[in-house]
Amino acid sequence: MRPGRTSFVGRDGELATVADALTAGRLTTLTGPGGSGKTRLSVEAGRREQDAARWPGGVWQVELAPLDDPAAVPDAVASALGLRETVLHTGGAVAEVIDGGRKDPVSRLVDHLGRRRVLLLLDNCEHVVQAAADLADRLLADCPGVTVLATSREPLGVPGESVLPVEPLPDPAALRLLAERGAAARPGFRTDQDPDACAELCRRLDGLPLAIELAAARLRGLTPRQLADRLDSRFALLTAGSRTLLPRQQTLRAVVDWSWDLLGTRERAVLRRLSVFAGGCTLEAAEQVVADGELVRRADVADLLLSLVDKSLLVAGLGEQPRYWMLETIHEYAAERLAEAAEPEVGDRHTAHYRELGRHAHLNLHGPAQLDELDRLDREQENVRAALRRAVDTGQEQEGLALVLSMAGYWMLRDYRTESRTWYEAVAALGPDPYADDAPPPVPLTANPLDAPLPMPPELLEEARRQLGLHRLISLFAGDMSLLQDSGALETARRILDAYTPDLPQSYRQPVLGRVFTVFLTGEMERTRAVMDDAVAGARVHGGPLDLAFALQLRARLLNDLAGGLDQAIADSEEALALYTALGDRWGMSEALSGKAENATKSGDAAQAERAFREAIELSVRLGAHQEVPMLRARLGEVVAERDPEGGERMVREAVAAAAADGGSDAEGARMYGRLVLCNLCVRRGEYAEALAVLDEMPADPGVRGPVPSVFVGIVACIRGWVVARSGDPAAGLELMRAGRRAMTEVEGGVTIFVEHMAMMLMTPVAGALVEYARLHGEPGAARRAAELLGAHEGLSGMPGSFMERSEHARCSALARELLGEDGFLAAYERGGRLTLGEASALLNDPGSYGSEAG
């Protein structure tokens, strides 16, 4: 038996499977794409069988690859067995003499093999598969001692056949093969010199041994990274095969050409058209996209797909949602063939199919089928991206608009904020600015751009552009707000507020209801209550249950930070939760429960807050919205810490660790919030060094950067000042707070109001530092400033939220009362309670508030 063509690495488990199959049955066929190592596996299996002396008649390898004529298959077997005596060439005909007789070759083989115990290895049967199947069937029927091990890119289809797919090498085995062959090509080569590039090579070459060997040969002149970066041109690159190989295995293109040439016309059409898919496809999607009603009828697609699976050109995953996909090498080859065929309509059908899939998902994403729709979108993300890229590249604005608008909710729920922002920008560039001075104003609409398939009528096209502009703005607000300064987004926010007037029904339906976020950007937060009240009232008239639920839960989250708003926030959360529950919208339920928990925290009902946070976490996990879980767990841990300090702290630490592993934008906030909670818990125990150590971890943590870097750096500096002040050095603590406030007020533009809003959370810590200074140095002015800040905090936001905030507020109030007396404290407290947000923020920035009297 001749040696195999590729190195034998990582196949021990498959060898055992082959041995078991040969014991259990008499025909085993190893299938797989070209270059997968079928021949080498069969040869190694045959060698081990030969060594085991199970076959007294011998183990014989029959190479069928060189044959051009299927009728020559029996001759090739006879030749391998050494039976041919004479071959007479008479013109174009061939006459053979086997064992001196004139019987046909198959009969002579049957006579010869008789009852011998023989293992025949029929190698490379795919191009003569019918003849190989006929011969195997005859020998198995008439020669009870014969067992056949065949290799082919498709099964022989003989009764009793056991088909064993030869899978690509797993990652460790593929890397070992690359290391072995790479060292042979370039002495001293090791995969650990560039493990990422080597792993990428093996993955993108699909773990195919022949492809890896061809790549290894190129390491004589290229680094692994150079090679990996050029795999998009793999067919031109991987051409350095051994001269001792068959011609069809000396280049990667020749390997795939061999399979392509064996296909029929319709099989070729299906294979090349399937290359428009990314990440595989369902049968239904394939039927929609590859069928043209002429060459390929829809009714024939399933049969043609199965034929390509049999020929090892498609991989079938037959789980609950069966899918078909190609190895990357086959996919690139098929894409080249599609380009040659010049069938742009195939790409158009793919775009239309996934546009409609996304549109259908959008219309059902907030109902009882929510989990199913999310699962479907999860599976089809690569196809959606491919459709979007095609729409952008070909300038199909309406296709792009429909795709991004339908995917917006999914992207938000899955925290794909960076990706969504990229697509919003790309699609927006296809059309005019809908908020430009010369843009047409909105007209009253009862329909949404996604309610019906394309094309959109002119008024809905304009509305789609405006909705995209709103999504773009919100995506900036949810990310790095420093981008807002130079993007023109602040002016766009003002134009959005001006465009969507109360006379427009769409102003009170999703996604236009999201315009309320623009209040944060325009510097008009004093309008928050009025805008939210109008949104809720309008949604009751013009919107559906989902629109009303959204407006209610958003108003609940915003009002619970404003004085006198807690009762309304509690009622809004309850109504929103009931609406979301009736709709079957688990994401909305999670949001409403989170708001309910926050309201319960602020009202001091820790038990209800704990229940609501736990329910919100459970729903988020079921939805796969894992990015929201760390913050919810951090908030839950803070609540639990009131009754179980150790258990609560453990939850918070677990949440911070999970957020650090996540790395998403929501996780950044969870890391910062969780560490601030841990810092507070340490201070409550008097462990000031430990509290500072927790804060020391934050500057190097991306989470401290937040949406407005200087704001969050300033907040951390102020909290550090509070810890230092509590530890016994209030003068140093106040200096840190001054520096922190300077960092916060460096923000320019329309987000200044955001800085003022964030300042509210610092009023109690600053008051805490001031009362420590007043107590240590006997400075009543510092105590009065502290009382004013405490009063301002309650006047602007009501009583503090968590038990830790309430505890610090009570501690500071008690100390200020001791220093000022009851009347002096109440006078200062009431003065603070009358301050506006801007005035209170200025009080923090006034050096006197840190004690001009305080040094």
C-alpha cells in the first residue's frame, strides 16, 4: 500500500470509528470535501487492519482517480490485485486477459476473490461513483469474505453502506499539522511565534489538511500574518503543492475545480447562488433566493441541496432549525463562479428576503413570539449584514432604510451599539438630510414605513429618513457623548424637537417617541416633566399599547429623580408592567420591573425592590440581554446589603467581575456603579484604605471613561475626596472635590446640562466632607453650606434613593444640626430646598461651598 498524500495528524478517534465500522458492516464509505484527508485516513486504517492480520487475503488499495472511463473500474481493481496477464490494444478498444481466461472482468474478480477474506480500499470514487457502486454491490453479494472501504465526495448509495464523514481537523490538530509542515518548509518555524495568525489560518482554511499543507509551503517566503491577510485570494496563493501529488491536488483551485466539474448544470447554479448567503441558510431561504423559475425551480431546490450535501460541497446541520452552509474555501470558490455568471438578481433576492425577515421580526419583536424572533435574528445576523452591505454598496436606499429600521430594536436589545451606529451612518449617506433647512416637514401619518413591503410611498420614505436620523442621534447619546460636540448632533436634536409637533400622530408612536431623549442634548431638562407628560397623554390617544407602555416606563424612570415625582413614577411603572405583560413583551417587562425596583428603593421598600430586581434579571437572562444583567445585579446587591451586608457585597463584586469580562457599553456603567457601591460599603465599615483601593482600580478601567470622560473622571475624584474627608482629612478631601468639579465642568456644548444633572449625586458626599471640616475646624460656614446642599438635594430629587444614600444624608443632617442648632440648620436647609438645578450646581462650583471659610 502506498503512503497517503497528507500528514496523518489528529485522526485517532476517526481511525477507531473506521475500525468499528469495518467490524460491523462490509461497506464503509469515507466522505468529505477535497483535501479533507479521506485517502490518508483510509490508507492508515488499511495499514492497521493489515497489521492486525484480520485479512488473510490481503488489504488492497485501488486508486480510481486516474480513470477517465467508468467502465475501467473493474480493470483497475484487477490490476491492483495483480490479476492482469495481458492487455491488448486494438484500435481504440481494450481487450483484457485475466488469469488466462476471456470472462468479463467483474466475473473474473468474483471467481478470484471467491471466499477469500479481503479488504478492498476503493480510493476516489466520486467521478466514477455509479461504476464503483455497481462493482461493490456485486462483490459484496457474491464474495462473502470481501469488505470494502471506499473514499468519495459522495456516498456510493449501496444497500448496507455505512457513511462516515471525514470532518475538518479540530483546531489543536490543525495547528499541529501547520507546525509540522511549516517547520519542514522553513526550519525553526513554530506556531507559538504568532499564535493568532496561525489559528486564523487553520480556521479560515476550514481545517482541511491539504489546504493547510499548501499554506505551510508558502511559509518559505511569507509570515503567518502575511499569509492570513491574503486568504481572500487563496486560490491564487495556494499553488505550491507537491509534484508527486495528482494534478488535481497540487493547487487549492484544482481541488475544488475537480468537484465543480463533476456537478450538473443545475447543481452548479444552486452552489454558486448559495454564495450570497453568509453564515448559512435555511431551506426556505434557499428556495426564495436560488430559484429562478427557469433553470432552477423552487420545487427542485431541496433535492439539489441534498445532492450538494451528498457531494460534500454543503454542510447540513439538522438541529431544531436545519441549516446549510459551505466551508469558507468552497464559499469563496462559489462566489467567484457567481461573479462569472453575472447574476445580480440573486443578490437582490437575498437582500429582499432578509429585509422582509427583519421587517416581520420588527412587527413581532414585542409580542408573545419575542423569543422566537430573537433566536431567528441571532441566527441570521451574518445574512442581515451581507444584505445591508449590498444595499449600501449598490445605493439601494429604501432597502437600507427598511433593514436598519427593522433591526434597530434588536441591535439595542443585544447591545450592538457600535455596529448599529456604523450602519446608520452608512445608510444615511445614501439619501438627503431629512432635517436640513430645505427638507420637507413631516405630514400626519397613520402608517409606519415598515408596515408594508417596499417600495415606500414618498411621504413614508421621508418619514423613514427622519426616523433613521433619530436613531443616529440616540446611538451617539448612548455611546461616547464627546462625539456630539463635532457631529452637528446637538443642532439635529433641536430640529427633531421642532419637527415632531403635537398635531402629528406619529409623534406619539415608536420610534418617534424616542425623541424625548433629545431633551437631554438640547440643554432643556427643565422641560423633562412637560415633555414626558405630553408623550404619555399623546400615546394614550394616538399610540398602541406598546407605545403607551414605553412612554410610561420612561416617564417613571425620569420622574423618580425629581422631587414630588415618586408617586407618579410608581403608578407609571405598574401600568407599564401591566401593558408589557399583556403584550407578552419580556424586554419591556424587564425594563418596567427595573423601574419598579428603583422606585421601591427610593421609597425605602427594600423587599419589593429585591423581588423586582430578581424578576428583571431572570427575564433579561431568558432574553439573552446579558449586557443588562451586571447593572441589575449590582443594584440588587446594593439593596440586599441592607439586610445582608456580606451577601450583598458578594453580589456586587460578582456583578463587577461579570461586567469587566463583558466589555460592552452597558458593562462600563455597571463596573463604575458597582465599584462606587463597594467603596460606600467600605466607608460604612470604616475601612477607608480599602475604599480608596477600590477607587484606585477605576482610572485604568475603561468603565470610568463613560459617555462623557471628564464627567466620570470628575465624579470619581469627588468620591475619593469624600472618602479622604471621612478618613480624617477633610481639607485634602475638599481639595480633591474641587479638582473633580473642575474636571466635570470642562465639558462643552449642549451636554452641560447633563453635567448639572450628574452633579445632584455629589451633593450629599460634598455635604459629608463639609460637615467633617466644620466639626474638625469649628467652621459654621462649612456646616451651613452642607445643610444648603442637603436641602437642595431633597428639593430637586426628593429623599435619596438607596439605604446607603439615606444613611449618609441622615448622618450629615445630624452633624449639621449639632453644629448649627435646630433653627440654623432648618434655615440653611430650607434655603437649599428653594434652589434650581443650575443654582445648586453653581453652589457646588463656588469655592465658598467648599469652605472659603474652610480654608
